[in-house]
Amino acid sequence: MHYFIRRWSNLLSDWNYSLTLPRRADEEQPGKISDRTRRVYDRLAAIYPASTFFFHSKAHRKALEMSGIRSGMKVLELATGSGEMFRRLVRANPDGQTFGLDLSPNMAARTQRRARMEFKSAGAHCQAVDACYLPFKDASFDAVMCCFLLELLDAEGIRRSLAEVRRVLKPGGNFTLVVIGQNAAIFNRLYRICGKLAPAFWGRQVDASIPETLKKARFQILADHPVRQGFYPSRVFVTRHG
Ligand SMILES: C[S@@+](CC[C@H](N)C(=O)[O-])C[C@H]1O[C@@H](n2cnc3c(N)ncnc32)[C@H](O)[C@@H]1O
């Protein structure tokens, strides 16, 4: 009994379950947010595939279809989560190399394990890495994919991660970005409440500022497509390293 109470109180403190939180995640110290985010997603790694199935799978399909990724490419995915998009990428790229990363070691390990089980001889590699500090050489990828990460980063994290994507992407390569849509008033209200209760898990919506942010980071927007899965809105951007 004591064990369960301790586990629950740890979980709730990591989720920062409180009604008196600051309004925006970026009002907190970045280090603190990413530590909590890592711990929360680490604990959810085993059940996260259900959330991806219900809320993200349609956007994943659309993003892959729009991305221009084809077999033989060297592809990177940031923030793989439990690896559902990563496996789609590996399946679409049997003759190439697919790299993935996630801040949470449990998410990265799960992604790697599932990809190895499903695609025994594919070039698929996933590790626990912070998207703001990519351990790859300049211009080493043909394409980069990133789904539902920017909501969890503060302003400096967004700037850094996009600068890193631009650095590792070959000139002319595509960067496909998926964010949570902000075009449904009731959903937005609900999201703000969830974001206050558990900022390390939900973060905050960033969709409205993304076109400007991408332009500042010197990505040219080639396509911008809304997706809706039930009540859950997403937005897919395909951009080019100009
Ligand atoms: C909302 S989930 C999305 C997972 C997956 N991309 C999807 O579409 O279902 C966000 C993921 O981003 C990861 N993450 C958060 N901050 C990160 C960072 N700074 N670098 C890399 N991954 C990060 C979390 O661990 C989590 O797995």
C-alpha cells in the first residue's frame, strides 16, 4: 500500500499537478520543464501507443504522404515517442537509413526494440537524445520529420531545435512538422486547462505562431494541411531548407 501511495505521489509531482501553475510553459526554467517532461514520458512509454493510435495516427499518415520521403534516403525523426511514426518511416525507407531520437530513454528504447522486431534487417537506429542538441554532422540528412514536439519546448527550445534541424538537413531537403491544431475553440479551451494541470505532458499550443517561427528559422513552407481525428485537430507543414 505504502509503495502505491509513494508511486502515485511521485507521478503527480512529476506531472506538476497544480492549479496555481504559470500560464505558459515558457515562463518556467527550461531545464526544469525538460527534466519533468522526460520523467513523465518515461513512465508513459508502455501505454503511449494507445494515445498515438487515437489522436495522432491520421496526422502521421498524412505527414508521411506529404513529406516526399522515399526509399534510399537518410531520414531523421525527432521525438519518436513510442515509435509509431518511426516504424512508418522505416517501412517507407527499406533501402535507406532511418534515425530517431527522443528525450525519454524508455520511449527511445521502445522505438528501437519495436523497429528491430518488425524490420529485422532495416537500417533503423533510435537513441535518447535532446532535440535541441543533435549529435549529427551538418547536412547529413535528406529529410527530417517531427510530430507533436514543439508544444513541449519553451521559446528557446523551439528556436534551438529548429536551428539544429536546419543544420543537419541537406540544402533542398524537406522538413515535415506536425503540431496540434488551434482552429477549434472548445478544444483550445480544454487544452489550456490540461496544460495548466500537467504542463510537462501537454505543454501549450503553438500552432498559431508556427508559420512565423518557421520563416524566422529560414524554412520555406511548401504545404500546410489541417487534419482532424475525431475532436483532435492537427496541422501538417512541409517545409524546405532554403
Ligand atoms: C506528445 S509526444 C509525441 C510523440 C510522437 N512524436 C507522436 O507523434 O506520437 C512528445 C514526445 O517528445 C519527447 N520530447 C520532449 N522533449 C523533447 C526534447 N527536448 N528532445 C527530444 N524529445 C523530446 C517526449 O519524450 C515525447 O516522447
